[in-house]
Amino acid sequence: MTKDYTAWIVNIGTELCVGRVVNTNGAWLAQQLTLLGYKVKRIVVVPDEEEVVEILRDACRRVRVVITTGGLGPTEDDRTAEFIAKAFKRSLVLNRDALELVRRRYERAGLTLSDERKKMAMLPEGAKPIPNPVGTAPGIHLDVGDCHVFALPGVPREMQAMFEHYVKPLLEEIGPRVCVVEESYTVKGIPESSLAPLLKQIAKVCRECYVKSHPKGDEITNPIIEVRVLASAHDCSEAKRKAVAVLRELERLLGGVDRNG
């Protein structure tokens, strides 16, 4: 089994599992990773419990990149750093660089370092802190053999900022160096069930492209289908050419479809 350019997303938080919070982080990260050329093999949502430990171990056995969200804050149930340390048999230690990041954030607000705030600087031994430009809790970057583990906060704006500033540049450096392009075409007046045979045909135009239909209306009374094509190549113009070729074939085939059939 090859691990090259594969990823798991592990969204940690009991609030996700009880339905109190919608997991937008998983969808956002999956889109970002896909556009970077990584294949997301799994998105896991798990509560703040010990089972995270085995999930992380399993993830690093299977894929090259693991990104977690949630559980980095000052409260007792924020245990992601502890789980990562246990998963990879590391001690949990006070990281001086992380402590300085936390200290500066609170010092600017005129606040001192309590034990709860220092807790956010406790990282697995050997880990690097990921700076948080919009919040207080640093992230965690730990390399485990050929597996890169990134732990980011659960607050979406913090997670996104840290991904953009730290994680994304690193993934671009170690990644497949391809350009991924997504193009779309909206089909109206044809039920998805009638469109399905055409999608099977257009997929043959580019067998390595990902073709997917997304219903936006009602199958019978108001069929509106968005067809999206994901294509990749070492050159962006070539990736776009592949995606456009697939959609042009769809447009050609639609010309012969009986929309009342």
C-alpha cells in the first residue's frame, strides 16, 4: 500500500458528535488538500476520548499526512496534545517556543500565565509549535517516521489561518507538485437518473478525472444538476484542458437528449 500524497482528517470534539457544532472544518480541509494534490482517504469525527490515540496510530500507518482539529485549548477536556503523545509514545513536555507564543498573546492583553494557559504550551516531545496568528493556542507539528501530523484548533478562523500560513506551504513543498483544477456545468430540465448514462460516457474522455453530479433542485418537478469535474496535471493549463474537454463532451451529448424522456 502506497502512502504517497494521502491524508486523513481527524476532527476531535464531543460537541461535533452530539450535533451541537457542524463539522465545517472537515469539508474545508478536504477541499484544500484535494486542490494541493493530496488524496483524502478518510474524515473521522471523534469525541474527546482515549479512542483518539488508536485512530492516530492507525492513520499514520496508512497515510502520509494527518491533520487534526480541536482539543488544543486550556480546558480539562482539551486533550489532543496528550492523545498525540500517547499515540506515538512521546512524553508531554513544556515546549519553550510554544510557551513564548502563549505568553506574548496574553501579555498583550494584560493577562498573566495561569496553569490553564501554560497547558496550551505542553506538547509531545520533539514536536514543533504552529504559530496561531488569530488566537492563543499554538498548533502541533510532529513527524512520525514518514508521517506528518498537524494538530490545529477547532475554531474555524484559527484553523484556516494556521493552515494557510504554516501547513499549506509545507505540504506544497513535500507534495506532488501538480495543479488541480475544478470546472462545473449546470444542467437544467433533466433528472439525475436520466443524466447518469451520459456521465458514464463523459468519464471515458478523461479516466483519471473525477466526475460527479450534485442535485440542486428536485428530481421530478425541478431538476437542476451541477456537474463538477476535477482534473490534475503538472501544468495548470493542461489540467484545465482536461476538465473542459469532459464538460464539452457532456454539452455535445445533451444536444441529443429528449428532455421529456
